[in-house]
Amino acid sequence: VGMVGWLLSEGDASPLVTAQDVGAQANRRRNGGNGYDHLCRRIGPAIADIAGDPAVAEQILIHTPRRLLERP
């Protein structure tokens, strides 16, 4: 999250995208990990706080991932 803040201070947020990996059993909540909702539950709100502007947070958390997933 600190790196996202630094990148935002350096300029445009449009190339930023967040992701998480829950492929390993250790990353699943039942095994002591953060679980599938970690990005939405903890990281998303932290990015929104750092961004200060809801439009910037939406760009990072919604619009850029959507654009990347819609590519052929």
C-alpha cells in the first residue's frame, strides 16, 4: 500500500492495477492466510484512503482491471 501511495505521488494512476494470489493452501483463510476477500476487505479501503479521490481509487480498483480483463 505504501508503494501505491508513492506511485500516486509520482503521477498518473491509470496504469496501476492490484492483484492477489490465493493459489497456495497457506494463503486461504482456513489455513491462516488472508483469504480471497483480502484485496476488497483491507487493501481496497487502504488504497481509497491513500488516493484521497474516489475517482482515483475506482480507476485502480475497478476500471483498470476491467479494461485488462476485456482485452481479446
